[in-house]
Amino acid sequence: MKFLVLLMIGLLDATYASRCIGECNILSDDLLAHEECDKYCECTLLGDAIEYSCEHGLHFSFELQDCVHPLLVNCGDVSEPSIPTSPPTIPPSTSLPVTPSPPVDNNGCIGKCPLINLPDYTIHLAHKECKKFCKCNWGQPIVKNCPENLHFNNESKTCDYIFTANCTGIGHIENLFK
């Protein structure tokens, strides 16, 4: 009898503790939104949900299946990204020091993904095309697209306004005015 009571308390705790939006299916590795915008849940193959936090200052986008700039996510409904309507101010141009370029793989990803996934941190790499980026998954880069009219900002590791992303790859800002 004690065992049954403890089992029921454990089940109630597990259900109550889960703040994931949606349910995990068995044999699925889906990502689910979370009640807190800066968190998300990853489903295990056994149907359990594991809670993760986005990098500091980022929010989870269910639509993009990634942590992105908060302006791209409507926190009331994490499945619908919201792109601001007011144009950004153009920062003054600055010259950057010349540094050796990291390697570009066959997918166009700049750099190399680590062989393991970190429990609370997703690695993003720049792509040779400004409107794309690479999400690392167990050493393999997965090419993703930024929402329309945004470029990948390698400094903040998010999709950002074209004028502030500072991308120098294919489609960078200088080519827009040629």
C-alpha cells in the first residue's frame, strides 16, 4: 500500500513539474515549447521531456525549432515568431581586423561542430550564405534558414536585422545595393 501511495505521489510530481507545452511521443526526439519563453523541452525516445534553457537573452521559437532573438518570438504564443515592423537604425561602419578564415564544409557551414551536445547549450555556426546558419547536433551541422529579411549574426548567434548582422558571406549588405 505504501508503494502505491509513493508511486502516485511521484506521478503527480512528474506531471506537475512539467511545464512543457504539448506531449512527447515514444520514439520521437521532438522539441516542445515551454511556459517560460527562454526554455524548451526535448523529447527522449522513451517519451519523457527534458527541460533546457536557451543561451542568455534568447527565446525558443517552436516554428524555427531553435533559440532565437526575443524580437522574433511572440512570447504569448511561442509557435508564432513576430518580426518587428520598425526599421533598425543603421550603425556607423567599422573596420574589422583581418583574421584567418575558419574552414567551410560541404554544407556551407563555417567552422566545425563539436562531437557531443552540451546539456544546456546549442552550438550555432555561421553559413557561407548570410540568410542561413548551422545548428550542431552530435558533430553534424544541420543547415537552417533565418526568417525572411533577416541574416545570421555570428556574434549573437541569432537571426538579426540585415544591417546589424554584420554578415560578410553570400548576400551580405554590400551586394544589396549593387
